[in-house]
Amino acid sequence: MASVTATTSSAGSLPEAKAIDGFLAVSLLAVLAVSVRAIWFTPVDAMLGAAQKIFYMHVPAAIVGLYISCSLLAIASILYLWIKDERLDRLAEASAEIGLLFMGIVLVTGPVWARTSWGTWWVWEARITSTLFLWLLVLGYLVLRGAVESPESRARLSAVMGSLAALLVPFIHLTVRLFRGMHPGPVVLKPEKPSLPPEMLLTFLMAIVAYILLFFALLRVRMRWAALRDARAVLENA
């Protein structure tokens, strides 16, 4: 009975659900607003033309998908192996699903930009290849979760697999510095100063904030859904 109460309470109340829905609506409007600004009100790059505007979707999606979601996946997985708290398992699962979505955006928009800038859809260099490998790792993580029936075994095995993301995330971050390739280096976090004009830089920073808001809004929605799912499973097996 205590397990049912704990799981149900983590799903939240009706006011909390409305707050989560409101947060999601605001974040979606923020992404829409920054997309409109990027397409119609931000200057076109003199060298790359309109294709450069993909940058305002590609990079924020990479920050969310590669760094935030996969870092949360790794941290929650490692902590679950230590604490065995089901909320950490739900956090890892939700982070993986949302991260897979944002990394998918990265892997779709990247080749579109590359075709215009490099004349080819794909280049097997360190940053791009390691990002694809991480996407496949997260996909495998979710496939594993769907293949194991026992909740305890599923949480434990997927936590081991999710912990591997802790190794890949810092490696992907360093690939641009460690390996010379066609992929651009840092644009904003440069030792000297950002290479973007002020108008482009503002749009870029707004896009990052909007995508981060969307990530955490989706995370709250997914965490609440997972808590309700687990509460139902506990009641059915009681």
C-alpha cells in the first residue's frame, strides 16, 4: 500500500497537471516565436545564405539532446544503481526518450546544412559519427527497456546501459578540439569572442533558452505519465 501511495503521489495533483500543461504550452510558444524570429527577422549569413538558419535549430537541439538529456540519463542511471529509487529510473527513461527526439533533429538538420555548405550529405568524422553512435546507444537503451518484462531487471540492466552515456558525452564535446574535420568549432564559447553578429547571437541565445524550456516541459509531462503508468501497474498487481 505504501508503494501505491508513493507512486501515485509522484504523479502529482490536478493543479500540478495543469501547471505542467501550461509550462508545455509556454515552451512551445517560445520555440515558435524564436523560429519566426530566426526565419524572418534575423539577417541572412553572407557566406552560407538561408541555409545558415538551420543553425538556430541544429545547435540548440544538440545542446539539449547531447548534453542535457544524455547527461541526465547517465546521472540518473548511475544514481539508480546506487540508490535503487524508481523515480531515478523514470527520470532516465524520460530523458532517453526526449533526448532521442532532439538528437534525431540534430541528425536530420545536420546533413541538410552539410549538403549546402560541404556539398555532401554526410561525412564520417569524429563529431558526426560519435553523435550517431550515441543516438544508437540511446535507441538500444529504449529497446532493452521494452524487451525486459521484470521491472527490477529492466531498471537495473537499462541503468547499466544508460551509464555508458557518461563516457560518450564528454568525448563528443571534445571531438572538435581533438580531431580536425569539416565540422565547425565553437561559435559562441570561443576564447576570444563570439563570431556571430549581435542580431544572430541574440536569436541563437533565445533559441537555446526556448529549446531548454521545451525539454524540461516535455520531461515533466513524460515523468508524470510514467508515474501514472507505474501506479496503475502496482494497483493491477496488488
